[in-house]
Amino acid sequence: MKIVIIIGTRPEIIKLSPVIKELQEQKKDFFIIHTNQHYDYLLDRIFFEELGLNQPKYNLRIKSNSHADMVGKMLIKLDKILSKESPGVVVVQGDTNTTLAGALAASKMGIKLVHVEAGARSFDRKMPEEVNRVIVDSVSDVLFAITEYEKQNLLKEGIPEDKIHTVGNTTPEALKIVEGVLTPERLEKFGLVPAKYVVITLHRPSNVDDKKSLEEIFSLLDFAKQSYLNDYMFIWPIHPRTKNNIQKFKLTAPNYIKVIEPVGYLDMVSLLRYAKMIFTDSGGVLEEAYLLKVPCVTLRDTVELKMTVDSGYNCLVHRDKRLLEQALKHHLYKQKYQWSYPYPKKISRSIVRIILSSLKVSS
């Protein structure tokens, strides 16, 4: 019985890479559908090459657009593929439009649905991702929660306990796959020195789809640079969505920021690993920052991974100058962190075993 993995964005590729590699090693009957929600070459295809993954069997070539348009087009194409292939299991990850479309397509066709990273909640229904999480969890047959906290969220929403498995997160395994080649020499091509630069990543619609929001963020960066980080370089691997909006709004990034095109996974993790600090609105980046023990300033007012904030490594500032100043003082001077490794080992193996066992997928 075939297993289908549906992905479409950088975080999904990265976080499911250990599961895909485990399926490859066990020679299970599976294939990948890529919606191409992240349609830039450097934001998707290169990750398969760097992580040693099978290339997708299907590429839907559905580029970023409005949520309704994107999900609708995905559903139409997924319905045709799933009808043709007749898989026994569909696996989705996280909270993207790809996750939602994959979950709805599988659910409507009566195909068993597995959700990796279930139960994450920001409790902010204004975020499209939060709506996606709740819907996908409600129709899933097997839900993999990161910690007990996420499991409790699911139980409070009425998800039967026997559907929930607390297994940890696959991101540490993805980092481990590549850690041996994450050397400081990778920074040379960017003209950077370890611990002497700040990384910026921005892509969330609430931050980049509105001119005023972008101007507020540029103002915050100006304040950080002038008041606390004047001796550090700023580098920004810019997301296509953000780049297009800056041009559309006729804005210009501050001249002290080195804006570069999107980079591959190895280069991106190297940039994060050796940074003095990270400014981001990405859930994936803030988690990687935590695992790499790099201070993070998150330009949001809510976060799914509560442990990153509790540890002190992640400060939520939204677009508030007062909160930003507190975060900078904390990271630069107080540096009170309580880091712990919250996940068990061999998470991907556990996930594959539970999928095969719970859904009786033949080997």
C-alpha cells in the first residue's frame, strides 16, 4: 500500500527530510507530491539535492497566490493524482496551504491522513496558518505532536487520545544530516565573520504585504543598528514575496543591509549557526535558531513553539520598539538562557514505525 508525502514549502521539505530518508532506507513504497508553493528554485528544489532526497514524482507548479486560489488549484490537481495512484496513506506536515489542501483532498477521498507537527497553536485565528492547523488536525487519523503541550491542545479540542503520538520534532535530525559540512568557511562567500553579523528573514503576509508594516520593520532595524548593533553586518536572504512587495510599494531596504537572493539549506543553516542574532518571522527559522543556540528576535506577537520563548533564546517583539529594546538588552547583556534538548532520538524512525503499525501499511 503506497504512502504519499505532500509538501510545498522549504520548512516542509526540511522537516520531513528525515522521514523521507527513513522511508528510502527501509525501501518502502512511497512517493512525493510537490505543490511548488515555494516556486523559486533556491527555495525548494535545491533542498532535495542537498538533503539527499528522492525527487518528487509530481510537481504541481502552483505558485504563491491568494490563499483561496492556491488551495483551490491544489485540490483539483491532488484529487486527480490521488484518484490515479490510490494510496493508502497521505502524510502532511505543519500549517501551510499545501498542508491544508493535502489534508482536505485525502479526507474527502477517504484516505488515511497523517499530520506531522500536530497541535501547534498560536491561538491567533487572524493567522491563516492557525486556521490551517485547526482544520488539518480535526480531519487527521494519526497526529504526531512535538511535546506534551501540543498533545494537550489537541485533547482540549476533542481529538481522541489514541490518535495522538508525542514523538518530538524532526528538525534536529534534519540539522544532524548536514552538521558536518556547516563550517565557518561557508561564510566567506558572503564576506562574513562568525558572530559579527545579524541575519534577517521576513515572509509572513502580516509583515510584508502591507507598506506600513514594512516601513515599521525598517524603522525597527534602523533603531537596532544605530543603538545596539552598529558594529555588526546585517545580511538578508530575501524571500521572493518580500522582494516583490518592496518593489511594489516603492520602498528601499536600509543601505547597511546586505540583501542577497535566497540561499540553499546548507548555506542558510550556516548563516544561522554563526550569527550573533537573528531577526525573523519564520516559525522554522526561530526553531532552528533555538536548536543552534542563537539568540532570536521574532517579529510576531505569538509563537507556536512556546519553549523557544521560555528558554530566553527567543523574544517576541512584533513591531514594537519598546519590546525590541528589551530583547536587544536581554540578548546582548543579560544573556540568561535555559536551553534543553526536548526531543527523543530517532524521531523519524518512530514516525515511520507508527505510520506502518497504526495504518497497517504493507512493507
